[in-house]
Amino acid sequence: MSTTPITLHGPAVSSRRCDSLTTEPWWVRGLLIGTTLVFLGVFLFLPLAAVFAQALSKGMEAYFHALVDSDALAAIRLTLLVAAIAVPASALVGLAAAWAIGKFQFVGRSLLITLIDLPFTVSPVIAGLIFVLLFGRQGWLGPWLDTHGIPIIFAVPGIILVTLFVTFPFVAREVIPLMQAQGTEEEEAARVLGASGWQIFRRVTFPNVKWALLYGVILCNARAMGEFGAVSVVSGHIRGCTNTMPLHVEILYNDYEFAAAFAVASLLAMLAVVTLMAKSLVEWRVTRAREAAIADQQLGAPTPLSLIPNP
């Protein structure tokens, strides 16, 4: 009885099968890439090009005149002022909330996480109406505020408050997953070596989350400068006083000043492009930081001695 030797090529066969499963035909790849490029062209690049084309439709002189108009300059200043106040405040609140949730266990932790997500689930217009109900002249606190001469609604403080409401989750939502992935081993090691709470945060916790924090700040700033719904409800649309850039664009468009409206809109678009570039750069760094944190946690890497202050 003769037997035929059987040669097994397990690894090679397995490799070929994996290649066949993970490598699509060229026409499938081309179709997917082409569909993506068409989608980006129609819904991103074409509208962006249309904005700049409309903004420059009456020439460069009219374009710059629309940007240096007194009402436009007031809207730009107010937008930058609101962002300069709301973004750092949101970053501090978000970082504190992320530190508490990511590093500690306490009663009400799940409730705090739910409250952080609340601005994502509430329409900005509804948020603006809530603030009108609270601080408006006929609202719960309105009579007291009016008696003491403290304007909130239809004034700059109201715009700052609603901007804070819609922007503060961005920082927390970026930092919380990273802090949870890192765990508390490094902080505990620093505490054993005699570091104080502030030293632990400054030398151990903060360096590990700085890129995620910056990423959240960029998203927060983009939302603060582009917010329309909530700001529209509480601003009163007072030209030169309570109009931000998005509201100023709406007013110009409703007044049939299309070139001027698109000129201001083009400035917002340029800010959006810069924000997108910064976001892409920081997103890459955040991804690397998260991967490093997970790898360190799996390997049980101790806290670097250079990060631990001398007691």
C-alpha cells in the first residue's frame, strides 16, 4: 500500500487567504475613494468655494470694506471676546470634571457624567430659551437682576453664559477617556514618594493629558465662535452691541447685502480651516498619547522618577 506524501503549507495558505479577505479588487477601492472625493467636493469644497466667490463678487475693495465696517468690527470683537472668556472657563471646568471622574470614585459620579452630556442632547435654541426663562425680565431671577441693574439677557453676559453651556462638554469628553485609560498608578506612586496633590497634578497628571486638553480646547473654540442658535435667542440682535459674527452674517443676508454677508462668512470659513488643521495635528498627537497610555497600563510601567518631585 503506497501513501502519497502530503505537504502542508499552513502559513502560506493562511497568509494568502488573509490577503484575499483584506484586499479588495482595484475597482472596489476606486469606487470607494471616488465616492468619498465626490462627497467631499459637493458638500465641503464646493460650498467653501461658493462662499469665497460670492464674497469677492464685487471686488476686493468691497470685500475689505465689508470687513472693516463698524458693525462687522464690533461683531468680530464680540466673537473674540466671548471665545476668550468661554474657552478658558470651559477648559478649567472640563479638566476639573475629567480629573474627578477619571481618577476618583464617588457618589453621583454617573450623574455627573450624564450632566456633562446634557448640552449635547439639548437643542441650542432650547438652551437659549432656558436662560431667558431664568434671567429674562419676566423670568425667575429677572426682577431681582433688573432691580440691581445687572443685565444678562440681550447683553454680553447672556451671550457668554449660553456659550459656556454649549461648549463646556468638549474638553471633558476628550480628557475623561484618556484619564480613565491611564488609571491611578502613577499618581499613587507619586503620593508614596511624598508629592503633594498640586505637584501630582502639575508633574504627573497634566503632562499625560495635555494633548487631549488642547484638542478639546480647539473644538471648544470652534463651537464658541460659530455658535448661532443659543446666542441668537439671548442676544437681541442689537447691531454693534450683541451681534456675533454668525448673527451679523444673518442680518446682512436678510438685508440683501449678499457680498458683505459672504465676506464675513469667508472670515469664519478661514477660521474654520485653521481650526481643522490644528485639530488634525493635535488629533494625531492625542492618538499617540492614548496608545502610549494603554501600552503603559498593560505593561505596568512605573512613574518616571523625573516626574516625581523631591519631598
